[in-house]
Amino acid sequence: MSKVTIKDIAKIAGISRGTVDRVINNRGNVEKELEQKIMRIATELGYEKNLMASNLASKKIFKVAAIISDPTTDLFWNFPYQGIQKALKVVKHYGVEVEYFHFPDYDNHAFSIQMENALMSNPDGIILAPLYTREAEMFLDTAVSKNIPVITINTEIHHPGVLSYIGQHSYFAGYLAGRLLHLRLEPKDDVVALNFGHKVNNANHYADKIEGIKGYFAEHNLVDNNVHWYEFEDFQNKAAIISFFKDLQLRHPKMKALFFTNSRAYKLLDLLDYETCKALYIVGFDMIEPNIAHLKKGKMDFIINQNPLQQGYQGLMSFVDHSILQQEIKSKHYLPLDIVLKENVDFYNN
Amino acid sequence: MSKVTIKDIAKIAGISRGTVDRVINNRGNVEKELEQKIMRIATELGYEKNLMASNLASKKIFKVAAIISDPTTDLFWNFPYQGIQKALKVVKHYGVEVEYFHFPDYDNHAFSIQMENALMSNPDGIILAPLYTREAEMFLDTAVSKNIPVITINTEIHHPGVLSYIGQHSYFAGYLAGRLLHLRLEPKDDVVALNFGHKVNNANHYADKIEGIKGYFAEHNLVDNNVHWYEFEDFQNKAAIISFFKDLQLRHPKMKALFFTNSRAYKLLDLLDYETCKALYIVGFDMIEPNIAHLKKGKMDFIINQNPLQQGYQGLMSFVDHSILQQEIKSKHYLPLDIVLKENVDFYNN
DNA sequence: AAATGGAATGTGCGCGAGCCCAAACTTTTG
DNA sequence: CAAAAGTTTGGGCTCGCGCACATTCCATTT
């Protein structure tokens, strides 16, 4: 904690506090030479603004808009939400406030509307889960023009308006899944990859994961192990799921492993008995309750955890680093891909 | 961010700020009835102290003494150090300062001395890596008497003076290792568990890990797989390590897996060629550089990561939660036991 | 040379709480 | 009963900075 104040600088420079203030916060109206002199003195003395005093005086509120999926429509989103709340406890004293703009995860229109609403709230920063690529990109264009820092979480999209991305690396998530499948796969065993999701969701990280698996298989010459990919939209309909699965069994008699591209493994596993599951080798994502239950019962073998709580926590912390503490932040912050099995699952609950 | 101030309370109570201040910070010298009235009003209004203003006025410094092993004597300790530094960046504006009391990890005497020194610095809180149980317990007794909150990391000891423990659960770390070994072990294969460490280090978490492995093997009826445990102190002596290993090979012809109880797997692997390693199934702890290198080369199969960075980060954050934000903190915070292999190792570097 | 105006610089107040001393009030003491 | 001592309460000053307004300076213009 440096104890240099603007008064110290003013005294040394032989001028008043006001001018130093103008320089420090570059409010202009200061002679160039003086400005440089003051800056020099400030850096020489190692001046650091006293955040407490600054915030107290200005009463500045940093409004953060969090545009994330509604935790009630998809359990998964409870984690990022909790992460943001956890970070908030620490940083709210810096004047940070968070307003949530939730949307049902299957509704791209609501997504767009909430992005609009978020912008209208005139935030100082945005935490965005860009589930719909096209809509998000349009939004980012205007965010850029308004000079609002946007931090994306969970889903990576490539757009210059993104200040920082925090989340998994989709390709390597699939690659890791490939590795885990490889642990048990025999030659000629087939893998079926399932994407239980809404077509309207045009994000392509599901495809990236599949690519990751295939990449792993190719690199390790698992040429006899085919990977079949299916998308299935009607995952709320139990009867439909069952007949879909029966069909899979018929179509792929050598099916030995199931890979789920997202957190919805439980939608199928809920409907299968223990023996059927045990005969398969099952890998999926995300530690939501129903998946954990299947893991513990032994119906599921591996869960790959993408640290969703950390996505929220880091998301808000990165905003603080950037906009309040003025620190450099990484443009890509790939979170660890945790391998979770029955024996360590309990330690991932915090 | 509540906007109720001490002035608001004073106005409603019909008295002056000074008295409210006395009540809020219970400095005494206030009539009981008035005190209760003020407290009632404060809670009714949901008063929350403005940390920025409080800190600015009091200029209180929260001194934290971090008693951890010297990163230069054991690479591992660089992680908790970095974690503390990372947390410090965020909370230093609350007036938090950290002073380090390092000790060589093999020197229990230096450990005791540094604990003494830490106490003499009159800290407001202590982050302690209690590598030596007996010495740490004596220290905790006096810390308790001085009413200084102590947060332990990395090594769990059971003492009422510990406010919170942050780190792994040793037994389940071993249990998890058992699971990982099980993935590849054939019946009759033997496991050799190695503890490369200093005898003087009387912490018993190494033993806990071995118990964990044995526990897993017992629960899964792996009666044909023996686990042999060796302690080896002379691990800085390459020749000694080699002859020790040769001896192991002779003594245990069915040795198929090596388990290291700590981060020193590399001390042996450095000296073995690729084929020898590949013929064995090798599990160890901690993502220090030399271990990572062996993992990437394929000489090591699994690393169990105990989140040492998080130990430091959470350690300091917990102090802040407890002593500054006045929040309840958990007395046990078991960190995840990450399963790290070649395919996900790169995402654990932050 | 005086007046004008814009740029550059100085200064006072306030943010909310901590802290100290003065003031008011109460009780004890000689 | 007055003085002294103790208890309780009031309010001013301060922390470092932001901000609005006042003041000074200097170059034009008339």
C-alpha cells in the first residue's frame, strides 16, 4: 500500500491538488509540460490512487449487466450465477452492482431482447453467455461502438468486441473425452455422440467437441472405432427418447460408448436401467444434480466439469481487474477441464 | 449497496453521530437503553458499514502473516505463494498487507522460529502451512490465547485453534489414487508406494494417503494386489535413488504400479528411461514443472492436483471474509482433487 | 491601455466513518 | 451545598479524492 497522495505530488511539483487531479484523471486543461512533469513525479514516487477515497468521493457505481441463461430453465446456469454472487460479496464495496438479464436457454428471441435491455440499462460492463452466435455478434458490434467492455463466458465466440473469454476450450474438451473413452474402448467398439439440444441454438461448440473426439481418435490411430453423431431435439419427451435410443441400439450393434456433448446425459440415463448403462461406457458434461446421481450410482462413468462457478466468479473478477484495478487481463482464460468420477465428485461441491 | 449512513440513524434516533458510532463499534460509554434503541434502528434500516469510508478514516492495516515453506527449497510452494499474491491484488485496497515467513521445508527448527517471528509481528491473521504437527500445535495454543485467527492450508491438523482448513482430504486423495491405479491394474499386480521425504516431517498425511489406497483396494476386493510402502529420505542422492529402485525391482518382481505420496515423483523418473517408466503405471501428486514434463513425455500416467494456488488464494480470501467482511467461513474447505493427464494438463496452468 | 475571453490553475466542500476533546449532565465527596 | 469526579453525549477535524466554482494568467481585440 503506497502512501503517496496527490497532495504529495502537488507539493513536490509546486502546484495545487486540483491540477494534479486533472492530470491523473486526464480531464484536460493542463499545460503539456506541466502535465508531463506531474506524470513523471507520480511515476517516480510510485503513486497509486487510493481506491477507497476515490470511490467514497465519487460514489461511482459500476453497473454490470449479466446476460446469462435462466437458472430455472437449465440447472447448469445456477453455477455461473452463484459464482457471480460469490465474487460480488468481495467486490461490492468497490461500488460494483450486478443486474441480471435472464433468458430461457432455448429462446433466441428472448436472448436478443435481454441484450437490448442490458444495453438500455447503460452498464459499465457486461458479462455475456453468447449462446446464440449470430445474435451475440450483432450485439457485440453495438457494445463496441458504445465502448462497453464485454466479457464472455461458457461459449467461445470470435469477435473483436470480446474483451475476455472465460470458459472451456471446446475442441480439447472433446479431445479429453476421446482420451477417457480410449481408456476402456476395445478395437471395433463404436462411439455414439449425442447432442440433446435445440436446433435454434446455432452455437458451434457442440461440433467442436465432436471434432475433438475425432481428432484424438485420429492421432491415436483408432481407425476401427467409429464415432457417430446424432442431434436430438425432442429431449423433453420421454417416449421419444426411448424409441430414439432403441433405434440407436438397432442401428449400431457395436455401440459400446455414449458421449453427451452437454449436460443432458441424465435425460436419457433417467430412463435406462442399471444393466443397460453398465454395459455402456458413458461420458458427459457438467455436475448438475441428476448427473451426479447417475455418476454415484455407477450408471455414468465420467463427468467432464467445466468449472461453471468459476466462469461466473472469474467473469466478474476480470471486470473488476480491468475496469477498477486497471490491470491487464487475459483475452482467453481457458478453465481446467476436470475429470470427475465417483471417487472425487464430492470435493467439487463448493 | 445499502445507502443507510450513521447520520441517518442518528437523525432518526434524535441523537448525534458520535453516539451511534460508539454503539456500532461498541466502544462503550453509552446508556444501555439508548444502545439498544440504536441497534434496533440500525438493523431495521439494514445499516451496513461503508467499508471504503471506514477504512479511509481509520487507515487500519490488516496484517497477515503467511507462514509457508520457502518456494526456493520446494517448487511446490510457489503455487500457494502465487495464490496469496493474486488474492492480495484484489483485497489490498481494504488495507490488507501480507508478510511472509518462509522456512526450508525440511527444517522444523526454522519452522518454529518463523512461527515465533510471525507472532512477534503482531498480525491480525495468520495463514499457516503446518508441516510439522507438534510444533504447529504448540504455536496454535498461543495464537488462540492471543486471539489471532489462524487459517491452515495444505496439511490438515486437528486443533481447536484452527479457524479454517483449506486443502485436500488426504485419505480421499489416496482413495482416488487407488481408483486410478485400479483402472489399469491386473490381478496379482503389485503396487509400490513411495514417500520421498524427510523423517523429521512428522505430519501424517502421507500415511493417510496410503490408508486411502488400501481402503479403496479393500472396498473393491482387490485382495490380490498388494501395496508396499517405503519411506526414502536420501532423495537428493541420485546414486542412492537408483540402487534403491534396483532393489525394489528385485524385491517385488510383480511391481506394476508406482505411487508417490507427494510431488517428488520426478526425483526418480528423472533417472529412469522411457521404457522402464512405460512398463510401470505411475501416479503422483502436484503439477510442478518436472512432473508435468514427465506427464507430457508419457513417463508418468496421472498427476493428482490439489489446487495449491487455490490454497493460497482461498486462504487469504477466507481471512478477508472472516475479519473484514464479517462473514461465516467454513471450518473445512476441502479442495477438489483434480485428475490431470497429458490431455488436460495445459488447462491447469494459470 | 483597457477590456474581453478563454485557458490554466487554485480552493472549498463533501463523501461516511473514526477519533478525540469539549460540553452537558449525573453522582459522589468533603 | 458546592466542588470534584465520573458518565454520557455532541460535534469538529481528518482521511484522500472528485468536483464545482473561483481566481489568475495571458493573448487578443478595440
